[in-house]
Amino acid sequence: MISEQAKQRMRDLASRYPVARSAVMPSLHIAQLEEGYITAEGLQAVAEAINLTIDDVESIATFYTMYYQRPQGKKIIHVCTSISCYLRNCDALVEHLEQRLQIKRGETTPDGNYSLKTAECIAACSSAPALQVNGEFYEHMTNERADALIDALDQELGIERRV
Amino acid sequence: MPELIITKNLDVPGIDSLAVYQQYGGYTALAKALREYQPDALVEMMKVSGLRGRGGAGFPTGLKWSFLAKNNMPRYLCCNSDESEPGTCKDRVLMERMPHRLLEGVIITSYACHVQTAFIYVRGELTRAAEQVEKAVDEAYAAGLLGSNILGSDFSLDVIVHRGAGAYICGEESALMESLEGRRGYPRLKPPFPAVVGLYGGPTVINNCETLATVPAIVAGGAEWYASFGTEKSKGTRIFCLSGQVKNPGNYELPLGVPMRTLIYDEAYGGGILGDRELKAVIPGGSSTFILGADKIDTPLDYESIAAAGSMLGSGGVIVISDETCIVGAIARMSEFYRDESCGKCTPCREGTFWMTEILERLEHGHGEMRDIDLLLDICDNVSGKSFCPLGDAATSCITSGIRLFREEFEYHVTHGHCLTGPGSKQQAHETVQAVGSR
Ligand SMILES: Cc1cc2nc3c(=O)[nH]c(=O)nc-3n(C[C@H](O)[C@H](O)[C@H](O)COP(=O)(O)O)c2cc1C
Ligand code: SF4
């Protein structure tokens, strides 16, 4: 559900910019924060707040990869696989995480806890290989550090034991 | 240790806050600019300083500011903090650790260019950087450094932090403006250039984050002082993002003109090649720039010398490749990036980046044919210079330069079905199954 406060923030944004239309991206961010991905309701709320058609908003939402078109895991792991991380063996890191989480890149665990994705250069080239969990950076990664990270996340999510 | 300008005091605890930034002299340059200089004098100062853009093209900053059309339309400033060029990781650090230095640069630049609304476009993935810049903006409003009548002057400025949402192309200046206007990030036809018809149709200055963060130091220290660093034509210092197969990767601020060898081998910086291997190649300015062979190691890192060596200083992302790495695999990986990030607006780039990647991958996996190598060059020829925006050209750089320098490695993939060097080669294949280049 998109809350009334969220809708109000979208309307405020529309008047903050010189042209209301510019508020479409921040409003989509708000909608996604509310619901975890871009839903039909989210599109509608943005369209109403900024006075655009739903199709118009949708065409923008589908251009940018950060607006998710379907539900994601609670923890979204983005492993950078661009050149600087590649030269520091990010592929082995991705494979390690695939084994640990028992999913392939691009998938979400059946319990809905983790999504594992590969990402284009995340501006952590000098501390490669690097990944992000829900936007937070983890750099100079090794398989051991990746395991420790998943252990900590498991604990946070209340996951007892992963087989 | 050479003098630091952009990254000076970057490690001071709490420097991300307004109070500590001011303790270290923050915003005195802004006060000086407002008190002692007319806007045009600041534009002149930037010209004399020799500052050139740190976003990619290296355009002289003062000159760019002086090109703004004189008409009745509102003017805008866009700070390009969309940092996403593979190999580049400096703007993120500046925003996370010292957002006020950037903001001070934004305010001074706005004053110099008669701008009343400025935007800081932060790449969507850089959550913490955006939060830090937003916090700095809030603090600045509360302290009277933004808003109406800044520091008691008659200059007023509104700053809006705008977050991107995952699209490399939005770093291209016209696509960035499209995105800011609330549309898909498709590049615009140029001319007209942003300085004439930019954001919301108004004359617009667009500068990279590091470029703008350099402005306060130039105002504080003077144009001549800044111009005393660097070389005759490439003035000042810049942040080199050293990454790849080097012992101490990191962001190093150095005067322009420093030899590439110093950055890569000096103990104070790169410290040499990872695992004491041999240097094979360097990509000097982010993945969009041409690959240089190891013989170019003594080239000074300035705009002219790198151009003469056959590449570009670009975004300052120096990517080091050792003889452990198969060049075919590395280039295939870079090519994937452009395929995925092509916005799809024009055919040469949309189709070209797809096919280039397909062919590179079949070569990498040993299914390629000899004629694929020339086919690749042929496609590059049809993409470069024939695409709507520079992303198309950029996608071909690593391929054309890579084949020119390392053709035998491509051929080896065809004749032997695996890498000539590195973990993917026959000798090592069974030992390191998961290592680079073996897939
Ligand atoms: C495909 C593409 C991506 C770009 N990405 C960035 C970027 O992420 N950051 C940036 O500052 N400039 C980027 N640029 C360069 C900008 O178009 C523009 O030249 C620059 O922001 C101007 O600032 P400067 O003069 O201070 O360097 C990109 C250019 C292209 C063609
Ligand atoms: S060159 Fe590529 S990125 Fe640029 S407009 Fe064409 S398709 Fe889009």
C-alpha cells in the first residue's frame, strides 16, 4: 500500500522542482520504498501526484534498472562484475555466493530472504572485489568475508541454519 | 608526498559535518568569492587556473562557463555525480567523506555563472553518497549558506539533490538532463549544446563532481597557485583511481604529468604488479578509453601525453592488467557492459554492442573462427563515429586497441579453443578452475 504520507511527499516533490514532471524519479523511489517494487498502485500514485498518465510513468520506471518490476528478497545482494572487479576474481565470488545461497545469479531464495544479482561497476574499483547489500558497500571481499557477511545477515533475518 | 588539493583533509574525522569542515577552513572560499569577486572575474580565474573537466572529455572549465548563452531564460547548474564508468571510484568517495567541499564548489560555480537553481545528480546506487550530500545541503540551508541572500550577499541559490536509478547513459550530459526532466535517459541531439539550450531549455553548466570540488581550492589559493601544479597544458592535480592487478589499488591524488610508472610501481602508490607478475596493459582513463601496452609505462599522466600515446585520460580510472590475464576474456567483460548499458536509441550502438559481445564471447569460449577477428573490427568501424552519442564510440575502444595490441591472443583462442595466457590456458586450467578468464 502507498501511504498517505508517501503520496504527500510525492506532491511536495512535484512542487519543489521547477517543473513537476522532474519529480517522477524521486517519487518512484518513494513508491518502491513503500512496497519493495513498483506495483500498479505505485505507478498510479506517482501518476496522480505528478499529473502524468500511468503509461507515461511506467515507461520511465521500465527504463531504469533500479526500479524493480517484481518482488525482491529482503536482502538484495549486488556483486560487481565489471572489469576492475573481474581482474580481482569477482566471478569466483559470485559462484561462491551462488553455492552458499543455493540460488543462481538473478534469482531469489524460495524463502524470500535473499536476491543475488550481478551489477555493473559500482564505483568500488580500488577496493575490488566489491558488493552491495541493500545499497551498503562491502569491499575487498573474499570467500571468507562473504561467508561472514551471510552469517551476520542470516542472524539478522532470524535464519537458524542454512543447509 | 605531493601537496593534496581535492583530497586535502579527506581523512579528518567528522569532516563530513559542516562544523568540522568549517574548522578546517571550509566555506572561506565561498565568502571570499562573494565578497571580493564579480561573477565574471571568477570565470576568468577558472580560465587562468587551467582547470579541465574531470568527467571524461577534459574540456577547460572556465571556457565552458563562458559559453553560457546570454538570454532571459533561467540558468541551471548540473553537478554530474553519476559516476559509473568502469574503473572510476573517486566521486563516490568525495561525496561520502567530504560532501561540503563539493557543495561549496557548487555554490561558487552557481554564483560565477548566475545560476539560481543547481542540481546534484547522484547515481542511484550510491545510497550513502546521496545521503551525505543531502545532509550537507540541509546543514548549509540551516547555516545560511544556501537559500536567500547567502552570507548576507544578494546572491540566492536553491540546490536539489536528485538520485538516479541505474542507467550508465545518464552520465552523458544530455541524457542526464533528460533524466532530470523526468524522462527516459536518452541522449539529445547536439547542437544545441547545454550551454545554449540545456535543462528546461535554459543555458546550463554541467560539470563533474571532482571538477566542482576543485573550485573552492582555486578560489582560496588563487589561479596561479593552482596552475603551478601539473604540466604546461594539463594544470593542477587529479584523483587517479588505481584498480586491477596492482598491489595497492586506491585513489591517489597526484599532479597531472606524473609518470604512469610512478603511480603503478612507487611504494607510496600502486607498489607494483600483483603477485610480482609482468605488466601487460593499462587502460588509463576508464573502460571507455583505448588500451595501452606495457611499453607505454613511462608516459606522463596528462591529457596531451596520454593522447599522444594513443588513448585518453578520461575519468582518471587507471586499470592495470598483468600477464596473468587473458585479454580476450577481459575485453569480452568490458564489452558486456556497453551492451547492457546501450540505451537503445540508435541502431549502430544497440545492435553493434550486442553482436560485438556475442562474437567476443564465442571467441573467448573457443567457438570462434579466424574471420571473427576482422568481423569484430568491421563492426567497430560501423559503430564508432556512426552512433548518436559517444557511448557507441566508447564501446569499440577496448576492442580495436585490444586486437591491435594482442591479436595473437585472439588467434590462439580460435586455433586452440582456450586462452594463451592465464588461468584459462591449458597448463593451468586444471589447477584454478574458478579463476579469471577460465569460464
Ligand atoms: C556514456 C557517457 C557516460 C558519461 N558518464 C559520466 C559520469 O558518470 N560522470 C561524469 O562526470 N561525466 C560523465 N560523462 C561526461 C559528461 O557527458 C560530461 O562531459 C561531463 O560531466 C562534463 O563535466 P566536466 O567538464 O567537469 O568533465 C559521460 C559521457 C558519456 C558519453
Ligand atoms: S550511441 Fe548507444 S547509448 Fe548513445 S544514443 Fe545510441 S544507443 Fe543510446
